[in-house]
Amino acid sequence: MKLPPQAKKVFQGKIFSVYQWEQKLYDGSTGTFEMLKRPGTIQIIPVSGSEIYLSLEEQPTKPRTYTLFGGRMEPDELPLVTAKRELIEEAGLESNDWELIKTYEYEGKIEWPMYLFIARNCKQTAKQHLDPGEKIDIKKVSFNTFLDIVMGETFWNQIVANDILRMQLDKSKLEEFKHKLFDEH
């Protein structure tokens, strides 16, 4: 959901901005509406050969879970720039073959774009450079193990999990996704 042009910022937190606006209702009265906005985030599926890298991550506010690599965009940073920065910071990996495969917009009263990238031909080029609030173990898994983890309760990104679950209902879409991951472009 996008903020309407008449929305005014009423509060700025460290991550979230709160906006309000007056909205005419169906009965002719007016009500105050409210919505959040936050910087976009990046999620990356890094691939090397026939394996996928996953993050087994722990943060102070969430338990140890499997997740994709990624993070928050800096002001005026392009999604691909963020993806490359996050992959090198969190995994020490670099890629010469990137593809944006989907852009998500969260439902409800929040403007929060999330960009999902594939990074093919990943190579270890650096050590991890983690934020003080992150603990990340890097796990390399097969495609089938990736599917099992994504469908399990220890996987953090439910939006991506939802998409992959839908792909499993249509084997041609799942096969197309697999080719997207492992075929060079």
C-alpha cells in the first residue's frame, strides 16, 4: 500500500515513520487515517554450483532461525547496491550474476518494499562483517533441502515461503524457479 499524497509525517522513529491524513468516509464524515513507512529491505538467494547459501541467524529480538541474507536499504541506495553490500557483509560472498526476481509490497497499513534477488556464481571473497546485533552461520544446502527448510517452522521469511509453497503446487513453476536459480544468465 502506498501513502496518499496528502499524508503528513507525524513521528519519525529509528526505522519507522508514522503518517496521518484526513479521509472522507462513505457516509460523508471525515476520519483520521494512519500508516507506517519504512526503508525497503533486500532478500538474497545466493547460489554456487548446485547449492544455495542460507543464513542461520540469531538476533537479540528473535530466536535462531533460517533466513535469506539481506537487510535494510540506506537512504538513496538502489536495491542492487544494497543486495551486494549485504551479501558481502553477512556472508563474505560476491556474485557476478544478479537477478531481481520479485518485488513485494507488504499488505496492510505499511509502505515497505522488499526486493528478492538471486545471486548466482557466488564466491567467498571476504570474511563476514556482522552488525553487533547479528550472529550468522552460513549453511550450504541442496535445492531439496532448501525447500524443506523454507517450508519448516524455523524459516523466518513467510512472504517468500508462501511463494515457494505456491510453486510446489504447480510443478512447472517450481521447475522454472529452480532453473532461474541455477542457470547462468
